[in-house]
Amino acid sequence: KNEVEQSPQNLTAQEGEFITINCSYSVGISALHWLQQHPGGGIVSLFMLSSGKKKHGRLIATINIQEKHSSLHITASHPRDSAVYICAVKENTGNQFYFGTGTSLTVIP
Amino acid sequence: DGGITQSPKYLFRKEGQNVTLSCEQNLNHDAMYWYRQDPGQGLRLIYYSQIVNDFQKGDIAEGYSVSREKKESFPLTVTSAQKNPTAFYLCASTSMRGSYNSPLHFGNGTRLTVT
């Protein structure tokens, strides 16, 4: 049983396209994280959300707590956005995190 | 600059040998985690620690051991009892102050290959 499900698993887009990655979760959470993993393996935190919407540059993250769903949007996608995007949630009953399997994004020039 | 340092980046070992992966953070974070990443799977928790000298097993702790003698350091030993140790290992940390949600910080990972 996966506490966090992401879709799609793989995504290929043309440069400039609007991209959406979805995340659904089944546990009660205190926060949801969107992470980015580049081919070298290191992971960086993009967003931490507990409600509403956040924006950094061309990236937008939204969360609907009632529906247990979050989306990550990339506007005007660029080849440097090519990476694996991972959704993670921190459960509200402890200190553990649960991770989705990631969405592999390739943006073609 | 604060961050998490994992070393080495690549590690090769013969089957039957124990190996220790290093993880050091200078973020003054209380909680530290070890995860294993395999192709097509989400990160899986090996061990985590919320305070010095205390740690808890995660979902896949068998064949691994950890210590937390200092707040900054959380080394992971992959023992010969781990049946399939070849994987990418990631260390992470976060602050645990009260109910405040803190971002999760990751090291750059150690890729372990056992032959």
C-alpha cells in the first residue's frame, strides 16, 4: 500500500509547454513537500505546503487538504527543468515522511 | 553555507564486508534520516533519529545499523547481513522545533555497489 501516489510516472514536453504533476496521499499530514532530483542524485526542496498555493518563479504548487491532493505546475518549461519530481508528505501523528515514486520529466528543446 | 555532507559519493565493496556511510549536517537539525532509493521505488526509510543517542528503525532496517553520538553526525553501517545492499543511499535532516514544519534537507547521496 502506497501512502503517496504520483502521476504521471514519466512526462516528455516541448520547451515552453505548461506542465502539471499530480500527487495524492492517503494519510493525515502536517505538510506536503515537493522535491527535485537531478541526474546526479542530490535532492533539493522546492516547496513545503500545508494549505493553499505557493509560487517560486515558474513553479507553482497547490494543495487541497480535503481532497488529499496536490499539484506541481511548471509554466514555460525549459530543458533545465528536466529532473525527477518527488512528492513527500509528513504524517501528522509522528515524524516520518512518505514519498511518491517520482515523476521523471524531460523537456525537449 | 549550511548543509548536509555525505561521503563518499561512490563506494565499492566486496560481498561479506561491512561498510559505513558518513552523514554530517551543520544545520543544527534535531532529526536525521537514512533512506534507500532503488529504481522505480519511492525512498524507503532505513533508520531515523530525533535526538542524540536515540534512533528508531524504519521500514527496511534489517541488515543496517546506525549511531547518533553527536547531533551533527548520523553514520549508517551496511552490514554483511543486508541481502541486497547495492543501492543509492540518501541522508536527510529537518528541524523538529514544536509544531513548526521545517523543510527537508538532503545530502547528495552515496551510491554503494557490492560485488
